[in-house]
Amino acid sequence: MQEAQDTLKSLLAQLNTVIVGKADRVRDCVACLLAGGHLLIEDVPGVGKTTLAHALARSFGLRFSRVQFTADLMPSDLTGVSVYERGREAFVFHPGPVFAQVLLADEINRASPRTQSALLEAMEERQVSVEGETRPLPEPFFVIATQNPLEQLGTYALPESQLDRFLMRISLGYPDRAAERALLASGDRRSLVDAMPPLLTPMDLLRLQQTVLTVHVADALLDYVQDLIDATRSGRWFVQGLSPRAGVALLRAARAQALLAGRDYVAPDDVQAILPQTVAHRLVPVPEAGRGAIEQVQAMVEAIGLP
């Protein structure tokens, strides 16, 4: 466990040299991948979403592909197609970019709903069905999607079923003054990403994911998580509550957060630290709340006592 924690500290330090002044959000991203989940990064253009995705894939030593989602992108552009090759006198399947260990779906909400839904099977089942044949995806497999705010031109809202496949949704936001000064002084950070050495291998990551599953969760902590889930279903805070799948995802994320904090057990602080990023995109506040989902989640947490 100690060796894993030392490796993760080095990995976080390396990522923070590229994404300056966003240590908490970088930690969330690493926790998401350790928990085996997909990540949605939502923010305005130009704040480092794509750079962060590149840096994560490179630091974890994962094979990477990127797709720029546009209105005319077709599902086959993701999954691949069979092309007739005269020399072989047969159709040969040409894999699409989804056959990578990290797929960066850049500006995912600029594609049509049909193409967005093409990712669902890949994200949930780690496989794709092409021309009647099921093809497994590499292990590990992650989707890191970036999304522009819905009020921007040419965007489509992601369906609830697809949002639910993302373990976390985060927002980077603008850098503070000190971090922006460092960016202005040093210029584009993408050259730093290209020079970053991989600190893990895919097998290392799979072992770390197994380590996350061994992080202890006490009965009292499970009671607390159930209290939070029940509160989302009470009708007081949200229109519709969390599903059992969301509860399992929350617990995986809390275990990963605990490992990053250097502990082999989950504390209430781990759940609270990861809760808004893990559940807010799955919830719609009741109309009378007058605030966003993240603020409503925070208000709910304050109203529920600790175990």
C-alpha cells in the first residue's frame, strides 16, 4: 500500500506542473481513473480541459486517441468499419479510435444525439457491436469527455442515460491570479505534456484499481452513504433520487479518494470530498430550491448528520 501511495504522490506532482493551481480537480481526475470510471470535464473553451486529458493518459502510460466531436460525426467514425480489400478478397475490419485505452471525446456535446449514444455500450460494457459482431475494448478503458456549456452555440444536451455512465463530472474554472501569472510567463503547457514520462504502466493501473477495492469501509460509513442516498430520494432536495448504480459508484470514488489521502479505510471526509463531483450530474434540484445541483448537494450534506 505504501509503494502505491508514493507512486500516486509522484503522479499528482507531475500533473500539477501542467495544470497549475487546480490540485483538487487533478486529484478528482486521478481518483476517477483509479476507481475505474469515466470522466466528464465541463467548462468554457481554453481553460485546459484537453491538456489535462492528454496529461492523464501520458502519466498513466495508456494508449491514447482523440476524437473531435462535430455535428457530422457518425457512429462508425468512432467504432470503425469493414472495408473490402481486393488482395485478400474479403472485408477487413478497421478499428476506430474507440479501440484505445483512453478515448478523449473532445466537445462531446457538439455531436448529434445519435453519435453520443454510440458511446453508451463502450462506456458500460467495455465492448462495441459492429456489423453484428461484438468486439472487446482494451483493458483498462476510459472515456475522458470534454463538454462546453449548453448555452454555447451548436451544443446538444447529453441524455441522462449517458450522463449516468460518467463516474464524475468536474469543472476546472478560471485559474487564480498567481496560477494565471505562471501560465502567462511560461506560455503553452502542451509542450510540457509531450515531455512528461509515463509513471505507470497499464498493469500498474490495474493493480492500483484492485488496491482501491481493498480499502476498508466500516458499517457506520455504509450507513452514512445510505443516508445520503435516501435523502436524494426523499423529494425534499431533488426531483429524482440516485440509483443503486450511482451509490456503488460513489463508494468506489470514496475508496479511491481515501487511497490518495494515504489511508486504507474510508472516512466521512472522503465521501464529502467526492460527493458533488460524483452525483450532481445525475440529479435535478426541486424547482423551489433556486440553486444548481452542486449547491443543492452541499446543502443536503450539511443537513445530514455524520455517523
